[in-house]
Amino acid sequence: MFIVVIADNGYRGALIDKVKKMFKIVFEVIKRSELHFFKVLPKRWIVERTFAWIDTNRRAAKNYERFNSTSAAIIHLSAIRIMLNRF
């Protein structure tokens, strides 16, 4: 059983390679087209929708935190709230 993670184009590089090896996760990076006209990208809306859901939390909408670990915790709490509301 593989876990598939859909990610934005910004998530690539050495960190992704480490995560792939450690957790055996399949990453599907959705890239924007380089052309300068509108084109619907498959599964891109899933990534954008998830970011919009996280931004509904007032504290996660802007980065007010002093430490990066606090910002990461706020994003985790937002994701937990999203998952709890779905059940």
C-alpha cells in the first residue's frame, strides 16, 4: 500500500528524496505550465483547495509567529481541525 501525496511545484529537492526513502511515500508534484496563458492543470485544484482551507484559520493566514516550530504547529492544528470537521 502506497501513500500518494500531491504537492505543489515548490516541493522538490533533497528533502523530498529523504522523505520518499524514510516513509515510502509517493509524491506527485503538480507543475504549472511555462506558457503564459490559462490552462486547467489536473489535480492542481486539490493543492490550492487545501491551502485555502488552512488559510481559513485566522492565525495561519499570516505568519505572526516568532519561531518556525510554532508556525508548523499552527498548520498542524489547522489540518487536524479540517480532518475532524470532515467526520
